[in-house]
Amino acid sequence: MGNTVLAMLDKAAVTYANEPYSLRKTDSGWEAVTYSQTRSRARAFGAWLLGRGFKKGDTAAILAEGSPEWIIGELGLLSAGMISVPLSIKLLADEIPFRVKHSGAVVFLTTRNQLDKVFSALKAASLEPLVVLLDDDESGLVAACSAAGYPRGKAVLLRDALSEGAAEIAAPGSSRESELDAMAASIGDGDVVTISYTSGTTGDPKGIMLTHRNYFVNCQDGVELFGDIYHYSTLIILPLDHSFAHTVGIYAGLVCGLALYFVDARGGGMGILRNIPINLREVEPKFLLTVPALSGNFMKKIIAGIEEKGGFIERLFKAGIKAGVELNGDGFHKPGLGRIIRYGLVHALAKALIFNKVKTMVFGRNIEFCVGGGALLDVKQQEFFASFGVPIFQGYGLTEAAPIISSNSPLSYKFGTSGRIAASIECTIRKQDGSICPTGVTGEIVIRGGNVMKGYYRNPEASAKALRDGWLWTGDLAYMDGDGFLVVVGREKALLIAEDGEKYSPEEIEEAVGCSTDAFSAIMAWNEQRKYTVALVTLDEDKVKRLASARGAATAEEVLALLREEFFRFRTDHKAKKVQPAWIPASFMIVPGQFSEKDGTINSTMKLVRHRVTTVYRDLIDYAYTHDGGKPENDRNLEAVVAMLAK
């Protein structure tokens, strides 16, 4: 059995037996499932699965909001020797079949909120895995099966599976208990726990295989980075398919006895958003896993509330924040005596009169810190919250690394960095030729350790590219500073990252646009923690002029309107790739001229060098997020069209 997730569960069920592991909000309050109850229910589900003929290595998808049942479901799958395939609830129906087919999922765990979409996706692709509904809603399951024409015999309630599985274990002369023990004993730390699909940069998403060893090692690293967080409580806001929440929530919880409160998901996505501030005040967590969009929203609301009060309160609050920023410095280098004398009293006064009260109103009385994941956190947010008294510690990781590679923490932090490298990980910064970069020089992050994935499922080519001689080439750019902190400066992998940390492949958008029109010679979608996605485009000038002539577009304004129509043509082109609505660019910016090898925006093989394009055309990107630039019909684009027509 060794260092496996099941061994972690067994130990936690003894060490933290009657302590709450996961909690959900009900009409009567917060309902807890203890560590020992979680193990018993997971084994009951595992017994039920074994009794239905599922075997070691079979795969099962989970597409559901976070809940105790999510955890029980996944741990039950592992108890039966199966592999979990966590999926995002934000997936479109037509994005689900590929993941189900590619992973070979024979079981599908979901909730009533997601059931209609899941059935629609499965039926459209002629797939019929066994669907397990995590909610206790038999009438809803029956109705959904009937509406979708899904076989009722291929859909069950988790409640019934648990009851039947427990009965099978308890039956006189039953061998189920020994079968579960034998299965656990047969699982090695190199066996796969999850296949997590991430948005790839070359078409279809890749399935990242994480093993028992990966999770075991990464959990130990995470706990070591943050010190004594045993028996802490947290409100889980991030979806559990998110590797950050998966590891730091579910599995690190087994190590240190965390109490995981799940934000109330009743009412679906909008309900979750409404319930976050309410649940925070109810739960009063000791720490919080967050993303920049969420913490940024907290910051805006706090400031807006203070400004509404105005007068002395507003002046003291802002002076206190400024004083705290001065006192904290960069978080690592401590201020001198002169700075303490100058700013200490103002900060202490603001803390006593305002900060502590506001902190309690927003986060509850017990909050100590937040951990930022999913996307890089703006330094201004780091400074604000540290001054306010709820520091947000930025980390760095990726799913291929299970995911923690580095993090700031209460033990050591520095604003503007991604913290210290986890203890078990060898981290190097490499130049393109593979040589090691000296301190302060940017290169690619390349790591080695027990947290590194087994590979990409059924994709040996991609695996060989990412894993070389035991080292994981992350594709992300960074440097090590003089104090030993990792500073991430760019994402060579080019994934779009929204405000909430969700990621999406830019190629999905670029291919959709490019397949629907030939007006653009190059397209680069971009989003780095912004409210919306934008695109940089270069024009195929000859084709644009011919198109304009054919359509009777004579003026620059008419040509720009035509280009807008061409850019968004993919929305109605049935042959084009479907793009999730949230990722459709709000605007595009026309690049003067073309991307070239001369300025480094394309390489010798004519491939787009994304981070270089971002650097060279940063002014256009920034303009796209202004009021005027937020729509294609803007002055900069008009200037580019005028220049083209003048040639």
C-alpha cells in the first residue's frame, strides 16, 4: 500500500476520527461528515462498485459542485481501484464527450444542477456510462432520464449505492471487506489517482496522470511550507477539479485534519456567488484558498464601503493602509527603526479602530491568511491585504506538478514573488540550450521531484516533450532572485487565464476565427487575469481590400465594421470550433504591419512567440482594456485601417 491516498485516508480516519472533514450547508445549518464516516462511506461505495463488476484501472468522471459527496465519490472510486477524472462544471456540453471517450470513463458522477447537460452530452455522443447522482433527488433523476431518453437502469443515486454497498460489507459471510483490503494492498504509489484534463496549446486537451506518490509528496510539501495548520478550517470556494483545491483541500486535509466547508451551491452558479460572503461570515475560516478575481472583489467592496462612510473613517483607513505598506516593505526585508517610528502609530490606530472590525465583517473572527492560486496575484493586492491584516500568500504551480511548486507562506514571504521552492523539489531555471540561468536571469522553469506527473494519458508525444530525463519542462518563464524567491514573469504555455483563475486554450479561439475568415494573417488571443479576452490580429491586406471592394466598403469606418463582422463570423459558422461564451474576445486590436522574425514575435520556424508579442505590443493590449479599446470600433484600429488603405 505504501504512500498512497488510501493509506492517508486510513490514517486520518484514526487520527482525526470524529473530527469534521467536510461540511455542507443545509436548511438546518452546517452538516458535517467526519473523517471516520468519510472512510466508511467511501469503502461502501467502493464495495458497491466492485459488486457491479468494475475493476482496477477503470476510469470514472466527476462533474459536480464541491461537496462531501464529491469527496466520498472520489475516495470510493479509489477504494475500488478505479481512476478519477475530475471535470469542470463550466464545460460546454460538446466539450464533455472527448474527455469521456479519451479517458474511457465507464462511470459518471454528477449533480442535479449538471445532470441535464451531462445527459445531453452523453446522448449526443452515444455514450452510456453508469451515471451516479450525488444529490439525494430521486424524482429529479427519474425526470431527467425520461426527458433525455437515458436508460433508467444506467442511472443511480449515490445514497442507494452507499446503502447497498454497506449492506454487502455487513452481510454474513461476505468477502467484500477483504476484497477492499486486498485492493488497497495491491495499489502502489506509482498507480494513477486522477486524470485531469487541462486546456492544451495544440488542439485537444491533454489528460494529466497524477499518481498516489504525486499527491502524497505534494501534500507533505504543502504542509511543510505553511507550518502548523493542523485542525484549521477553510471555506472551499474553488471547484474541486481545480488542482489547487484538489490537493490543498481534499488531500492535504487528510494530512493535517482540515475542516472543509463547501460554499452553498444550491441555486447553481449564481447561488454560489451570492453565498460566498454569507458563508464566510458563518464559517469564520482560519484560512482561505482564493484567486485574484475573488480577492480583488473583496478589496473593491472594502474600499467602496469605507469611501461611503467618508470623513475621518476614510482618511484613517487610507492612511493606515499606506502606513502598513511602508511598514511591510516587500515582506521579506524588514523596515528600519525610522520607518517604524514614522508609520507605526498610524497603522496601529487604523488597525484598532477600523481594520479589525472590517476584517471580522468580511472574513469572520478567525481568519489568519489566504493562499492565492490559479493566476498570479497583483502586488497591489498583496500589499493591501497584508496591511489590512489578512495577508494573501502567492504561490506557483501547475497541474502537471500536482500542483505546488513554490509558495509564500507565514513562515517566509516576499511580495511580487511566488515564494520558496517546496522542500522535495529540485527547481532550475534553464536557457533554451538547457544550461542553467544564473540568479536574476529569466529562463524556463524546469523541475524534478516526486510531485511530477506520470505523463499525459494516451499521449506519448506530449509526455516526451514535457518530461525529459525525469525533468518537467513547465513552459513557464521565471528567475530566482537574490533572496531565493521564485519570480514568475510569463507563461510560455500561453494558456489564457481569466480573473477567477480558470484557464483556456487560446488556440481554440484562434482556430475558430481563422477557419471562418481569411481576412487575418495572424491571430493571438490574450487574457492574463482580466475581465475579458482580447485578440491581437494582423491583416492580410490584399484579401481585406478585395473583400472590402466586393462588399462595397469604401471608407475606413466601413472596412473596420466589415473586419468586425469577419472576426466574429465563427459564432454562426457551424464548421468552426465552438468557443465557450466566457472566452469569446470582447475586442480585437489590429497590429500595424506583420509579426516578424526581426522583432522576435515569430521564430525561425514561423511560429508565434507569444510572450514576445505580449512584450512588443503591450500598449495595444493595455489599450484594449480601456473604455474606448473595449470594442473593435476604436481609434487605434481605425488608424491601422486608414494606413492600410493608403498603401
